Amino acid sequence: MGEVQIIGTGSYVPERILTNDEISKIIDTNDQWIRSRTGIGERRITTGENTSKIAAKAAINALKNASINAEDIDLIIVATTTPDCYTPSTACIVQSLIGASRAVCFDISAACSGFIYALNIAYQFLRNGAMKNALIIGGETLSKILDWNDRGTCVLFGDGAGAAVLSIGNEEGVLGNYMASDGRGSDLLKCDAAPVDINNNILRKEVLGDEVYKNSKYLSMEGKEIFKFAVKVMEETIEKLLEEAKLDLSNIDYIIPHQANLRIIDHTIKKLDIDKEKFYINLQSYGNTSAASIPIALDEMNRKGLLKKGQNILMVGFGGGLTWGGSIIKWCK
Ligand code: ACO
């Protein structure tokens, strides 16, 4: 039994940039409101690529960075709120796109905490010796589930994917994991799938004739409640992780928070009295990409050369479900 390490990262965002000014042309909002309330300046929007394509591109970049072949991957987990379809899983489609023929593949649904959950799940398979190499991906095309008439949500999100390759090695890698959920808050951030409803099954035609079935399949959010929840669990998660890894904040080189809103991050910085320089923030360029936000940030840091061997990196996420959690990893590349 060895240590679980991140041996490579990758990301991909669609080329199309959607600015705050462009959104202001279709809905009653403005750049100043969006920047001051969220920190977001622009986001990327798919022009046709579905989640699997975006995720596969991030995966290929991660495999290259890890110098590993797709055939050597034993496990692919895609964390997404916006799969291509109900079935097959987005992970199976990614498998086929990248040629990872030996891998076991499945998706997980944990909203913006998805990448953290995927890391924790893959960690268990690798740590107990069942598998050697795992590819974990957070990938989203949130633009397809946004209500572009709801200014309270549509300005916040963006599309993209980030990936990491996990493998077994001898040096320290994952130092601590933490995950939590609270389904009592499930209505606070949600997007309906097809409901169990007479309107939706074979009886519909009998009862309603040809009346067109209408259903809201857009993301809805109680912004203020989510804000309060986010601030609380960011703090809780950082403290639990430090406890588990037997470290304190001075031992942490970088914190990668879920990139939802600058004000949430600022609250945490104040509350825990953390040096702001420790936080890596890129939400100004991508908005909230849900499960993709942490791995996109991790990959950006890796590619910029910010990550040095032996550094401790704390990742912390929160999202719909409600779900939250984090990991501390020692960078070993
Ligand atoms: N442009 C202009 N005005 C707006 C916009 C907009 N895009 N959105 C809302 N407003 C208006 C409202 O209509 C309201 O006007 P009113 O006072 O006339 O009624 C006013 O601005 C204030 O609205 P609030 O909802 O109170 O604004 P708030 O300061 O709470 O900011 C926000 C809203 C940014 C969503 C905030 O609640 C927030 O950050 N919540 C956290 C949620 C979050 O980050 N979610 C994203 C991810 S969740 C996750 O990742 C799990």
C-alpha cells in the first residue's frame, strides 16, 4: 500500500467569452453590480460542446501532464451537475473519447463539491489497493440549465472542466479529506429533472390530450441562504481538514476555494484571519463553474509554475445538496 498522489492536472474552457456587458444587453443588470456583488468579470460559454467533450479535453491535458497513457487508467469519475444525458454516464462517454479502455467509469452528483467528493472516492480505491491510477474530472455546461431571464442566477455561472490524475507512489500526497452533506437544504439550490408526474407519463395523453407539458428545468437558488451556508461550511471544512492532517494554517501554502463569489471568500479570510495571498482566485475570468472550479484553478496554478514540490495545498468546496468538503494535498511533482 502506497501514498495517493496527484501526478497531473489539466483543464479546458470553451473559447467563447461572455462579458458582463453582453449579459446587460439581454437582462436588467450591469457590470458594476455583478463585479461588486460577486467579483465576476466574465465567463466562458459553450457554443455546442457538451459536458463530455469539455471534460475529455481537460482529461487529455491531465494525462499529458501526468505522462500517462489513457489505457493505464483504472477509474474515471466525472463530477457534474450537467451531464450529457440521464444515461449513459458522462464518464463512459469520456472513456470512449479518450480511449481509456480498461477504466471503470461513473458520474457523481455533488454539485460544486463534486471534484472534492470525486477525489475522496478515488482516494479510497487507490488507498486500499484495488486500483492504481484514477482520472477525476469536474466538468460542467451550466449555461444549458440557466434561466437567462433570472438575473439572480444567470450572471453567476460559467462552463468548463478541470481534471486530475491520481496515482499510487511512495511520497506523501493526500494528507486529509473531509466530506459532509445536509439534504435538509436540498431546495436551496436545485434544478429539476423530469418529474414523477401524471403529465410526464403515458396517462398524460389520456387525461390532458395534447396539452403541452411545461416544466422548469432551470437552476434556481436562494442566494442569501446559500451565502450564509457557504461562509459557515468554508470555515468548518478548513478547521476539520487542519485537524485531520495535524497541521495549522501556517503549514498551508495555498488555499483553493470553490470559486463561487469573492464576497464568500473575503468573509472566510476575515473570519479565520488568513493571509489573502494564500488564496488562489480566478472567478473573475470564469464565474462559478461548479464542479470544475477547483480543478481548473489547480491546473492554472500548476501550469503557471506556482506549485512547488513539498507545498501543502488545501482545497475547499461547497454546493447544492447541500454538500461540502475539502482535501489537503502535498504537491509532489
Ligand atoms: N443585476 C442587478 N441587480 C440584481 C441582480 C443582477 N444580476 N441580481 C439581483 N439584483 C437585485 C435584486 O433584484 C435586488 O433588488 P431589490 O433590492 O430591488 O429587490 C437587489 O439586487 C439585491 O438582491 P439580493 O439578492 O439581496 O442581492 P445580494 O446582495 O444577496 O447578492 C447574490 C445576490 C450575489 C446571488 C448573493 O446572494 C450571493 O452571492 N449568494 C451566494 C450564492 C452564490 O454564490 N451562489 C453561487 C454558487 S452556489 C454554489 O456554488 C453552491
